[in-house]
Amino acid sequence: MTSDGFVLDAQLAQDTIPVGDAGLSRILLMNNKLYPWLILVPARSDLVELTDLTLDEMNLLMHELHVISSVMQSLFKPYKMNIAALGNQVRQLHIHLIARKQDDSAWPNPVWGTGGEPYSEVDASLLISRIQNALATTMQEEAS
Amino acid sequence: MTSDGFVLDAQLAQDTIPVGDAGLSRILLMNNKLYPWLILVPARSDLVELTDLTLDEMNLLMHELHVISSVMQSLFKPYKMNIAALGNQVRQLHIHLIARKQDDSAWPNPVWGTGGEPYSEVDASLLISRIQNALATTMQEEAS
């Protein structure tokens, strides 16, 4: 729990593996090896819609989306990023970032509801290290 | 065509009805009466990913998303907004804003690929007027 009472939604916690903290948002890896798929969850309590964020928080979120999408684009070379705040099933505000390829199993449809396959423990931990390293490099470049 | 050579994608032009201009983005109504569904298209040439925008443009887009989502929330009282940049079918950067209800025909799934029904000319023009009036009021409030 953060100082303002934020607690990650139980379903999100169950479906994902923690990757790190972006400042405003928690970064989670969707435990589905069919697609490189991260989820950003702004760590403020009682958020449902993007419009529940202040304008400053929205700009911060946009910056985090920019950094994390760039990292995914350079790591996974997607044909297209899918970035979405849906929330029909889990109401806590969360944003999907999915690196899509033209030979992935749902292409060209959206990935939601098309099933999934969990990572092995080794594969998850390797992938998370790659993402963490790339994020650290990008954030260092921005700071310098 | 704008000064930088922006031309609206032909498929987007075919599927939608123009609503207005938000500053950075064109506002379009998806011609599908099953859901209140607007599309924002940042009017800059050669945009594919959100990361193709400058940070200033991203902040401007976030502001436009905030205003237009707020207007849709107050007009249509959705259970949840779905906001997404997918682009698997149409590559020109565009952002969907869809007002979802628990009794709409695709609930709780995403709406893409679930079919559609065009508005009558009268219904489209009435709805567009409602949206334009609400947008004008919101923008006036922001400016004052």
C-alpha cells in the first residue's frame, strides 16, 4: 500500500509479474508468452478513468508511456504497438502496452480474450532483466 | 491536406463522419450506432506510433483526450471509457474513445471486429450537434 492507500487490484496481481516502478506507475509483465505485453498501473488510489488523473499526472503518464513504448519497440521490433486503457473487466485504471507482430497468434485482431500461455520461471526472469536493463539505459540517457 | 502534408487515411475517412478540430487532432465520429465512438487523429503527416509525436504533442494529445473523454462521460454516462491506439488495420496514428455500457452488444469484450450499424443521416447530425455543443461549452469553461 502506498501513502495514499493504493493497492494493486487482485486480478492484475494474479495475471502479472512485477517489473519495476516508473515514478507514477507500476510496471507489470503480463504472464502470457504469446505477446510481449506490459501493463502500467498509476499508483494512486481510486482511479478508474484516465480523466481521474490530474493534468500533471496525465502528462507524467504520457511520458512513462513514451519511455516504455520506446523500450518495447527497440527490444521487440513490433509491426505495431497496441496501447489501450479498457478496464471492462478490471476497473482499476491500467494501461496495456502490447508489441504486435504480423505473425502473432491474434493478428490482426486485438489480443484481449484470445487466451494465453504463462512463461516458465526462467524465461520470465530473463525477459524481465532485459526490460529492466533497457529501461535503466533509457532513463540514464534522458537524465544525462 | 495541412501545411505539413497530413491527409486523413482513406479507410478512416470512409468509416467516420467529421465532428471538428481539437487543435492537434481531428475529431471523427465512427459511423456505428451500436456505441458512442469517437476517433482522434493527430493531424501531422507520417505518424504511426504514439512515440512518433514529440513530447509537447503528446501532452497536447493527452489534454485533448481528457477534454473529449470528459465530454463523452457527461453526455453518454458510460460504465467505462475504452481508450486505445491500436492501428493493426489502419496504420495512420488514431485513438479510439468508446463509451461502453454493460448492456451494449459487445460487453464486456472490446468492440473491434464485432460489427456495426450506420447512423441515419438525421441521427448522425443530431448526435454531432450534441457533441459539438458540449465540446464548445467545455472549451469555453477551460478558457475562462
